[in-house]
Amino acid sequence: MDTFKYEKIRNVAILGHGGCGKTTIVEAMAYVTGVIDRMGKVEDGSTISDYDKEEVKRHFSISTSVVPVIWEDTKINLLDTPGYFDFVGEVEEAVGAADAAVIVVSAKAGVEVGTQKAWDICERRKLPRMFFVTDMDDDNASFREVVEKLQELYGTKIAPFHLPIRENEKFVGFVNVVKMAGRRFTNMSEYEDFDIPDYSMEYLETYRDALMEAVAESSEELMEKYFNGEEFTQLEISTALRTSVIDGSIVPVLMGSGVNAQGARMLLQEIEKYFPAPNKGIKIGVNQKNLETFDANYDANKPMTAQVFKTIADPFMGKFSLVKVCSGVLKADQTIVNSRTETEEKISRIYVLRGKNQIEVKELYAGDIGAIGKLSDAKTGDTLATKEAMISYEPAKISEPYTYQQFRTVKKGDDDKVSQALAKMMDEDKTLKVVNDTENFQTLLYGIGDQQLEVVVSKLLDRYKVEIELDKPRVAYRETILKKVKVQGKHKKQSGGHGQYGDVHIEFEPSHDLETPYIFEENIFGGAVPKNYFPAVEKGIAEGVLKGPLAGYPVVGIKATLVDGSYHPVDSSEMAFKTATLLAFKQGIMEATPILLEPIASLKVVVTDDFTGDVMGDLNKRRGRVLGMNPLPNGKQEIVADIPMSELYGYSTKLRSMTGGIGEYSYEFARYEPSPSDVQNRVIEEAKARADK
């Protein structure tokens, strides 16, 4: 593949709701540009983008894949992203490397939740964007309804560049609103000139007038021309529209049919014409040596820097670090430094990935996207630079995972294999996390949603030949006491020779400090227990609080005071006093009205106004306490509530079901509170059942 400089590069993320046709339109663009000679199908698993076995099996994208195509003399790096919400981390990585986005909308399904989420991501990143309405060949397709919904949501910046032409209720072409010309499809994406039908004139004039107003508003000179009733030249229109698309004041709406490749040619033309080259963006890093800012801004004349925006760790393909060159020129056989680890590595080869295909190249200019194989230390978000310019860039922000389940290996002895396999998968997917919960004797797998965790289980079996089971996680309950008691613990044992003797009298009472497991004091008179045994008594308390007698959970918030006891000059020992203390501890806790404490989370749920009632009703059913609501932009509300951690299991699925996928949530641990009696009884019964088992 040839080398391209920034002015001839476009980096475009393809976004949209799951199943809206993103991968199919990427396939159509690959076909139109000659990358493939026959279009594959998602259903057959034969597309360039969806090459992973899980994607082929499930018929949807799981990972972002890069498909570079050459349109005329411009290289367009298409970043085909997943639409299902569980894989949002892949979308965030792609958007971090993109300079613009195409949001795909199905004309038969209309504007969906994923469409709005794609828009929100572009808004946060300030990405220029356009809509491509696909499925126009469907009998139920309505371009006008899609446009009206988009305008209702996002206002007058929504600008249709196309209007459909239908004959006998079949989609056969379109009107180019910018050029005021009719186009009729001849062979797939190819078209010929065609007279504009009379029935198109009403909407055509409306859309055209709105476009001309937008053109006029782009400069004082054009505004004056507009008011004087003068016609704009085609060059003036194109230049003004490009400026407006790049600054986000106009969002074009195009149309076509991905399956038939209709409109793919026009989409490529508009991407090249209206989307910015990488050097229009700003990229600022920090020099690690002197902490000065470094304005990279995709300038090929500056020292080489690149950022890893995605990692592929496939056992069949090998490990690849996908990079975007931020400045300078990345060359094969170049020695680079990882700014995070400060380790040097020599690059042997540079690739351009097209799906799973690897195309070797000699160099990549600033602004381009490529891949480096087998970098030992590189992780997603890392900066690669030269030794002379130790630059570091801020990694892209990736969504925090809140859904979790415990897992265990099916086969004994597979623990190390599972651990290594999960480490590789976490390199690939930054929204995956493994937490070893030693307190509850469980290992937790975190992700964005249940579907993602199911895919992980399937990938582990298919890729790495190891099997794990997911199960409901144990909740980190605590035990404490409500009243003061005094108990005796006596350990006396004679078995020939030296015996064992320890006798303690301990007062147990609430300390009212649930952050601290225990407070130990001694109040001994007359040497009833020698001082050298005090540490042994405290060790007994420290060991006892690890596993409470009520349900086996850690004990917190107790004060233990050693007030009396007795000893034997020969048979007493540290071990004897520790054992006596443990006996006193178990008896004392059970006599001091023990209760179970449950962890409470501070929860924030973001939904649109029309779902607030449903969400609050559901939170009440989950024993949540709604504390308030904060209004957010775009008709959204943030609901703040306290809720038991045990009630958050399965909440991701429930919230999506209630809100059609629009709802988002986050939480953090807040404190412990006494659990209701029915919850306490259930947890104690479960603990007994586990112990019996």
C-alpha cells in the first residue's frame, strides 16, 4: 500500500445502533473501491470487518476493526464499531482515533437509542459527523420520518443532502440537494443523471433553502450575496458546507442501501469532500523530560510520536498494537520508547490492517493509522516516541464496568491458564476487569453487561481451551453487635507432660466505629493475666473478627476489653490464651445481639424525563432510597439514590429493558447499614447451607 500524507487521509468511525447496517455499509464501500470483488454478508460471516469466530457465530460486531480503502487519491480509514452497548469500550477507542464519524441509521427501524448514544459520543469528542440512512430498498423505509426525528432531536443543523427517488414504490435513485440534480442507480452504486420528479419539489425546495441559509451564515460576504438575491457558485457552496460540517454547525444526511451498495459511492465522495484531514485536529502531549507541552497536531515535520488506541491479542493473529501517528513519520526498523515504561523496542515491521489481513508498509505519516506487531510492553493508551522526544499523551477515557459475576474454573488445575487467558483478553478490552475478592473467597469478572461476560466465557473456551462458570457473586456483608456482655473463655487441656491452660474474662461492646474491625483494651488488676499474654489475647480477637460466628462474615465495630482471667505458671502459653480468647469471642458475639450489616451503594442513574417514574419505582422495589434528582442537558435527569449492593445484581439488564437502552448508571460503595431481618435470616440460612455442603 502507498504512503499517504495527512491531507490525503480521513479517519472515520462508523457508529450506530446494533444491527442498523454499519458493517454492511463498510462492506459496500470496500466493494466500490475495489478492495473486494464480491460483497460478503453478516449472516454468512463473510464480511471483512466481522472475522472473529464469536462475531461470525453471533452475527454482530464485537470488536472495532479497521478497513482502509482508497477513494480516488485519498486513504479513508474506516473504523467499524460494535453497536451493542456491552461493547462501548471498543466504540470509545475507535472514536479516540477518529477525526470524524458516520452515524448509520436504518430507514426501517428509524432513529434508535444507539443512534442517540452515537451522537452523544460525537458531542463529547466534538467530532464532525454525518448520518447515512441505509435500508432504503426496504418497503417500510421512510427517509422523511428519519429526517424529521433527527431534526426534532438535534434541530436545524440536520441538513438532508439527498432525497429519495422511487418508481413503483421501489428505491431507484436520489436527488442531490446540494447540486440540485437527479441521480438514478444503474449498477449497484453507479448512477446516471435523471430528471428530478415533480413530487420531490416540495421537500427539495425546503431542504435547499435551509442549506443556502447555512451557506450564507458561514461568512459576511456570502450573507451579503444571499440578501442581494445572488446565486452562490458551486465552489462557494462546497467550501462553505465543508467549513460548516467540520465545525459541527451542519450535519449532512445521506441515504442508500448497504446490501445493494447503493449510495456507497456518494458516501465516499462526501467523506473525502466534507470531513477534515487529521491536521485539522489538535493533539497535545507532555514532554516527560522537562514537563513542557508538546503540540503534535499531526505535523509530519516534528519528532515521531504515536499512540496505541487498541490492542489485538489473538492467539491465531498474534499481538498487534493499533496506533495513530500523532507527529513525525513512523518507520520500519525504527527504535521507539514506551513513555509509560521507558523501555526501548526496535520495530521490525509496520502493518496496515484490513480486517484480519495484514498489509506490510515501510512507513506511516502523521495522522495515519496502522499496526505494530509483538510490542512486549505496549498497552492500549500508551505513547510510543523517540528517545529524543519522550512525549506522553492522555489515554482515551473508557467506560467503567459495573456489572460483575463470580467465576470459577470448571477443571481443577486450569487456574493459571484461565488467569493468563484473561490477562490477554483484558489487554484487548479495557472494560474487562478481574478482582480477587479474598474476603468472600471468590474471583469476580467485571464488564459493561451480561452479554459481554457471556462472550468472554465463549472466547476462553474457543480461543484458549479453558472453561469457566459464571455465578451470582457473594455480597460482602459484615457482622457487628448491639449490646454489652461479659463472657469467660477457658481453655484447659491435660495430655501428659505440660498441659494447656488459658482463662480470660472479656467484655464485648459496640465501638460505634464500623470502619474499624475491633478496638482492644486491657483492664487487669493484680496480675490475674500476666502482661506477656496480652498480645496473645489480641491475636485471638484479630483472628476471630475475620470470620464472625453469625454467618461467617468479618466482624466490625466491636470493643473488646480484657478485665480478668487466670493462668498456670507451667501450663499457660500464648497459644492457650489465644485459644481461650477465640472461645470467649464466639460466645460473646452470639450473646451480644449480633446483627448483619449490608453494604450500601451510592447510585446515579441517568435517563430521559419520560423514564424517571419507572426507574424510581423499580429502585423502591429494590429497597433503594431516592435522595434527589439533578436536571441534565438534552432532557435528561440524574437520579441519585442509596441502594443495597445485593439489589444491584442484574440491574444493568433491567435498566436497559425499562429504558430501551437509553439509561446509564454508576455507583460506588458508601457505607454499611443494618440489614432487615428477612435479609439477615436468608443470608444466615445460605451460610449454613454452604457450611453443610
